[in-house]
Amino acid sequence: MKRTSLPLQRRDFIAGLGAAAWPVVARAQQPARPVIGLLHSRSAEAAVQVNEALREGLRDFGFVEGRNVSIEYRFAAGHFDLLPALAADLVSRRVAVIAAAYPAGGAAKAATSTIPIVFIGGSDPVEMGLVASINRPGSNVTGVSLLGIDVVTKRLGLLREVVPQSAKLSVLIDRTDPSVYPEAERMQRELRSAAGRLGVSIEVVSVAGERDFDAAFDALVRARVGGLIVAASVFFNINRDRLVALSRWHRIPTIYELREFADAGGLMTYAPSNPGVYRLAGGYIGRILKGEKPEDLPVLLPTKFEFVINLKTAKALDLTIPETLLATADEVIQ
């Protein structure tokens, strides 16, 4: 399994010399094996589970890495400015399909209008300019959307059930992610509308880097918010442990995106199953390799959601989780 972040010119040059030295007949005898370019915004270590889920989706359509398909992995490790170069590198290698994990879809689309692209994650691919419509993508791009804004309003409702006495809740938004922050205004409108129906107000706090975390939580304490929603963000995922620690230190009941936050001690998480989303994407890649066109494949929406409650954290915060929530949770961490 090859894992590189940026092309190494010397290695590529040597590899090119080796390929040029092969006899033409020998090269002709090599079995055709399509290559998939997998572009991640996260690190290789953080993507182990979802990569396996994507490979499972490929196997559902008869493609097994190392046997009849190869995968070129590229990891930006949270450095979004590297995504265009990594996408261009995959295009230069003439991969058969590019799988672009959120928020890499835009970089992949900017790099090629001919190679099929399967994006993974993100909220509204139409608003983000990835596809013309959900049902008819209309270009070389299709994928799986996470319905980010719809899901965040669901998190608001779950948090409200845990802190029904609170008149003010908050949402933490990431300004380091170029694909997330342009949607912040829409998210705020949706949240404030949903909050109005629940009889609460919403305090919006944003950060532009790790240096802002302490000030953001100090602001939440001063505002006397009763609970916090941490919006979906690769940057927040990378800083998972610190966010969880700050929420617990300041005793702010918080709901997050990925279940890994609950494993790290976060109070609650609610989101589409991340491995499930990647398995769907793997299936779409398999269909494209079998000859289907991305413009004919409607954007998929997740069908499986995970709701996890950390009861240990609830007890540490002196919170009583309603039995109705405990009954609907997919997992309760004791």
C-alpha cells in the first residue's frame, strides 16, 4: 500500500527509467489493472477504518486491492492547501477514478473535468458547486453527501432534550476549513430557526486555529450557554481530544459529529455512519470501473446514522440522560 503526501521527483524519475527499460513485449503482457486515486484531507492513521470500509464497497463489486485494482493514497493531514497539488498529482498519473474525501472534492474537480470523481462527505454538493443536482449530477462528479446542515439541527434537538432548562445553546464553527465556513451563514439561519421552534437562542462562536480554542470556550462561559454543538470539521476531528477536554473542564454539555468524540470522553455524538458512507462510495467506484458514468449516478444520501451517549461523562457533568434518549441510542458507553 503506497502512502505519500507529495510526489517525490527523484523517486518518480528512477521509477520512470525502470519502466522505460522494460521490453515492450513484457509490458504488453502485464494484466490491465485500473488505479484508483484516494485523496484524503485527514492523515493516514486517521483514515485506516474508513479506507477499509471503502475497500469493502469495492469488493462488493468484485474489485480487490492488489488483485485486480490498485489504490494510490494521498493524505493532506489537515493541510487543506496541499489538496490542489495532491489532486493534480493523481491526475498526472492518469488514475481511472478519484475518490475525494471531504473537503477534497473541490480540489479534485478543479484538477480534472474528464477523470470520474466520487466525493465523500460534505453537506450540500449543489451549493458547493460539485454537481448540478442531486439526482442528475451532470458532469464527471458524483458521490455521497452527509447532509451536514440537516444533521446539525438534529443534534440541536438531542442536546435540548439533555438540557431542557437551558435558554441559550451554542454552536462552534471552524473557519480553517475553506469548504465549511462559506456555509456558516446558512447553518446559522437553519439553527436559529430550529432553536426558535424549541424556545431557545443560539450563540455562534467560530475559531480560525488552535490558538482560538481557549478564548472561544471563555466566551461560551461568559455567555452562560447551557450546551454546545461542535459542527462537522476535519480540523475539529484532528483536535478531538482537546475539544473534549475543554468541554469537560468548563462543564459544558456538548454533542459532536463522529463517534470517536464519544470514545474520547465526549458526551454525545450523532452523525451518519462514517464507515457506511465510505462503503457506499466504494460501491460507486466499483460501478464506475464497470462502465457506468458518474453523471448518471445520483448523489447518494446516508441511510445509517449513529447516536452514541457517554454515560460516564454525563455522570461527571451531573446530567441525567432521559430514558427516551438512552433507549434510542445505538450505543451507551458506561
